[in-house]
Amino acid sequence: MIIHHPILGPRDAQEFVYLGDASLIGRPDGLTASIEDFHNYTYLRDNPAGAHRELWYHEQGDRSWLVVTRNTVTHEILQVELARDVARAEGRSK
Amino acid sequence: MRYSGFRILKEALTGHKGWGHAWRDPEPQASYDYIIIGGGGHGLATAYYLAKEFKQARIAVLEKGYLGGGNVGRNTTIIRSNYLLDGNEPFYEFSLKLWEGLEQDFNYNAMVSQRGIINLIHTDAARDAATRRGNAMILNGADAELLNRDQVRAMYPFLNFDNARFPIKGALMQRRGGTVRHDAVAWGYARGADGLGVDLIQNCEVTGMRIENGKILGVETSRGFIGAKKVGVAVAGSSSKVMAHAGMRLPMESHVLQAFVSEGLKPLIDGVMTFGAGHFYVSQSDKGGLVFGGDIDGYNSYAQRGNLPVVEDVIEGGMALMPMIGRARLLRTWGGIMDMSMDGSPIIDRTHIDGLYFNGGWCYGGFKATPASGWCFAHLLAKDEPHVTAKAYRFDRFLKGLMIDEKGQGAQPNLH
């Protein structure tokens, strides 16, 4: 698979480490969230057959985190964004 | 019809006209007492044991494709019970004991071959870990032996014993482990279940579940609505898709695991060998092909095919262990979809929906579990309580901190 890095261009997926569903960006607030919220965040996944937004880390490159939208049935990569941009758009960082 | 030596003689003398079909191809009835979703190894075993050991009831198995067309037809056929943790080892040892009596039990030649499995050891620390594991196995009624370097060399003199990074120092051996003809397991259970009156309904995909007031009433399928008092789901690989019909999110991801077979070679490896440090394991089929595999590809996938980097990685492992494998040609590769759970262990449990039961999360170790998985799931369906060896396989173990994490990797499914 070739991942089109927003800054570095086309890079082989072998350069990356895979983490999982991009919903992991949305970690609940540790001071207010319930145990169930954290359980659902840590352990439960949508695991869709089709478009899947997921986190890839460019370990052998610029060490950026990417949100890759990929079709899990065909392995086609549909969209690549910097995870930083996605997280900021979701209001995660000040 | 019972299969036997006499039967073969009789059929040989009468032109093989009396064999008939191994199972019926019935139309679905309007309703059943039990519906098992998934006509693979685990689903068929569940139906077989449910009909034979627990309840004489109206039972159907619904399969979206053909029987045994999923992971039971795509694995590397290894059976073993060399687990460490209390939640796992009694279950897998129960499974191995069922394998040992399976062919007589369901009157089908599944070619169960207890040819022995070894896990190679490369360091003192790994020997300590293997010793601990072997003791855990023995405490749970399994067999285990620690082999030294010379004993391994006597078995497999061609291995690269002096690899600079992973010199072979010994092995943990389970002599009762081995291989089974995987398709025959599905066929044997299918024929056995059919003979006990179970309807095996193929080309019947479940497209929805009818749930009212927290109770399941039946399933919508590509062949119409079928009512049921109890529904058991055994569709590992597609678990999240099917359980989404019940509005459930599962503690698992689907990943692709590749396997490989070489051209047919003369007898070389008479047992099963795992090179855990090199992410490679191998056995030799009765046709002579080296059957081997390694890691999952590592990203969510529902495609029954993987990518080339893992092919290279697995074959590098093979070359490190037994360099002459480089002279053999690769005949076939294929991929199957695994339920990779959050702790690397399976789930056999009821759900919050009355009458809906779940069996899945087998990661890449489901084949060896087939008999016990079927037995324990049938036990749960019939008696509404878990079998004694499957008590730990609960949905709520993640909420309660009771994970069964053999590899100690945490909630990172692609590392288990």
C-alpha cells in the first residue's frame, strides 16, 4: 500500500506503524469520564467493512501521525490527513 | 450411513453407487428452536454437539456461502494445547482431548495426526519462560517436555543452529499436538449434525436480526425471515458485521493473516515447528508441501488477501531457520480474516439481548479450538451457563480488568 503523505508525498506503508481506529483521538476526559466511557473508548471498535478512518505513525519518516481513510475490503486509500489537523478540527488541542 | 472398512469393500464391489450425499440440502423452515449463524468449523461443531450432547431440538445452521468456506478452509491445520494462562489452558486441553476422540465420535476420517509440536528456544530467558509454560500445561493435564539442543538436532538436523541472532538452544515440545485435515473437520461435523437432524442451510446470509423488548425473535436472511428461540453467532472474522445487526460494538478488529504452501517435497519435517522469535512456523502436509505462516498483516482488513511486505517477512523467517527452504518454490498463498480481540483471547458468552449468544474473537488460533468451542457454545446455548473450561471467555472481562492476555500486549489487537 502507498500512503500519500500530505507533506512528504507517496510513501510505502512499510515505513509506518499502525495503531487503529482514528476514534482513539477522542480520548475521554480522565477527570470526568465514567469507567464505562473509558472501557468503550479503550476496548470497543466499529470495525467496519468499507471506509475506515485509522491512525498511522510515520516512524521511519517524519514521525508524524496521520489519519488515513482506507477501504478495508479493497485496501484502497481514499484520503490522508495530518492527525494534528484532524484533532484540532475536533477541538482537541488549544 | 456409517462409514467403515466393510462399507468401502461393499461399495467397491457394487460400483460405488450407494454412497449418496454426505448431508441434505434442506429448505429453511419458518422457525427453529436454535439457529447457529455461521457454517464454519465452530458453527458446525456447535450444532453437532448441541444435537448430540445437549438437546434434541430443531436446530439450523445458516451459512452465507458454502459449508467450511471460511477460515476452517484457510488455516494451517495445527492443533495444540500449549497455553500458559488459567483462563486458556484448561479450555485448549479440553479441545485437544476432543480432537483425540473426534474421528470415532463423528465417524469421519479427519486425519488427526499427533505428530508433535515444538517451540524453539534461543536464550536462557526463553528457556525459563518455556519451563514455566510447560509446567502450566502439565498442571492442567496436558503434556509438555523440555528438549535440549541435541534432542532438537536429532529431530531436525538441517536447522540453522548457529544463527548469530537466534541460535537454537532447545525447545518446548508437546507430543500430543499435531495437525488435522481441516476441511474434513467441517465435513465431518456437517455430516454428523445433518445425521442428527440439523438443517444445514447454505447460501443464506443473515441480513438483520428481529429484536423486540430486548429479546431476539429470529433473523432476517437472504432467504426470508426465520424465527428462533435462541440464536448463536459463530462467524469469526465477520463478527463485528453480524453483531452490528444487534446494535453491538465488539472488543475486536478484523485483520488478515496470510498462509503459504510450497511445492511438494520429500519427507522433511515430520512434526510442527514454531520459530516465535523469527515470526515463522512450519509443518509439512501429507502431500509434501511445506505449510507455513507468520504474522498478521497488522491493519484492519476484510479482504481475504494480504500484501507483499508480510510475505517477505515470513519467508525471511523461514530462511533464517532453515536456509534450504530458499530452494523450494512457493506454490500458493492465501489470506483469511481474523477476529483480533483486545487481549488475544476469545469470547463465548451471552449478550445483553435475551436469546442472543456470541462465539468469536479467536484471533489466529481458532482452528485448534474448534471441538471445544463447539462443545462449550452448545453448553451455553442449551443450559444458559458457561462450560467449566470457558468461564473466563466473557464480554465483561475488559470492564472488570480480567483480561486473558497471553502475550501481554494490552488493547492493541494487531500485536497479539
